[in-house]
Amino acid sequence: MDFLNYNLFLDTLDITLVGVLLYYVYKLLKGTVAINIFIGITIVFLMYKITQALKMEMLSGILEVLVGGGAIALLIIFHPELRKFLLMLGSANISSKRSFIKQLKFLKTEINTEIDSESIVSACIKLSTTKTGALLVIERNNNLDFVKQNGDYMNAEINVPIIESIFYKNSPLHDGATIIKDNFITATRVVLPLSEKVLPNRFGLRHRAAIGITERTDCICILVSEETGKISLIKDGEFELFESNEDLLDKVKGYLV
């Protein structure tokens, strides 16, 4: 009886852990193109298990071939997500006071500290009217310490005047990106990794840098073009232009909820 209870406990634990894993993978991929592929792969795997249990040898054999090549397919399809995960592990300071479990922030989708989105957007709008180039990187779940180290560390609470002063054309801090975390500006003059994508000629180094960092992490970037004054929001390597300031503010708030 104890043996049966033990096996039942293991089966229950196994199913629970698989459910938790699938739930967090879904949350990680939610809102990306990869979510549809993930759902498709999950359906194929479940069909394989069902046909195997029902001893449908021909169909299960076909599905087994598909599942067998799934590991290689996952590496190819989910390359950006795997890259983010490995980059997070490589940049995590496990020896610090925070535990390794706390470093696994990629499993979370909620941002606990409220960021002053209004001040960020207001500052970008003012910069756009004077065509002052700016690149703000808002850290979400993935740690950005690996890029902060090549910039200047700062610990200043967000407000409109300080963002304007950083990107003022004669300011020594205006070059590079400014990183925001937990409603504080934590680094300035940060050199970001550049994207290897082929971009239109009108895109400069700021655009390439914004795409590059959002391809590697889950941060969002707000960019003010020095040539046109237009404001762009960049997430997962994709650009969004906004004609309405209200739409931009709503979008930023939505990503930081």
C-alpha cells in the first residue's frame, strides 16, 4: 500500500512539475511569434503520447519521428529565447547576496516596482520637439549588468529634468544609452550590443543598438530620432512608431504592468 502511495505521489509530482514548466514557458513566450509554434509543438507531443498509450503504432511511429527531431527544431525556432536565457545565466552574479533562484527572473512576467512612465514619456516628447537624440532602456526581468559595466553608474530617481539634462547635446552623458531600473536611472553612456539585422539606411547606430539589446533581453527601449524627432518603442527587436503621445504612454504602461 505504501509502495502504491509512493508511486501515486511521484506521478502527481511529475504531472504538477510538467504543468508548472509549461505554464512558465507559456508566460515567457506570450506576446511573441514563438507562442504559436510552442502551442503547435505541445499539441504534437500530446498526440504522440495519446497514440502511444492507445497503441496506435502507425500514427505514433510517425509522430515519434517528428518528436525525435524536436530538439533540433527547438534550437532553431527558439534561438532568440534560448539566447536570452543563456545570456541571463552568464550575466547572473550567483555569488552575490541574492540567491540563484532570484536570478531566474525570466520566469516572471510582472514588474513589481512601479515605474514613472509619465515622466519618461513626457521627457521623450520634450526631446522630440528639439530633435534631441535619446535612447532609454527600461530593464524588466532580464539583468542588464553585463552592459552597464561599460557605462557610468548612476543612482538617480526618474524625473523629466534629469532625463532632459542627460541627453542635452552639450552634456558629457548624452552619448550611448541610459538604463532605467525600478524607477531609477542606474547607468548612462552605456554601449549596447549592435544588431546584425539588415536595416534601412535611415536607421543609425541608436536604432541598431536598440534592436540589438531587445533581441538579447526582454527590456524595452524608447528612442528619439535626432534626424526626425520621431519617438519609437522597441521590443523584441521590432519597432513601433507613435503619432499619438497617449498611445505611446498606454503602450509603455502596458509593457511595465
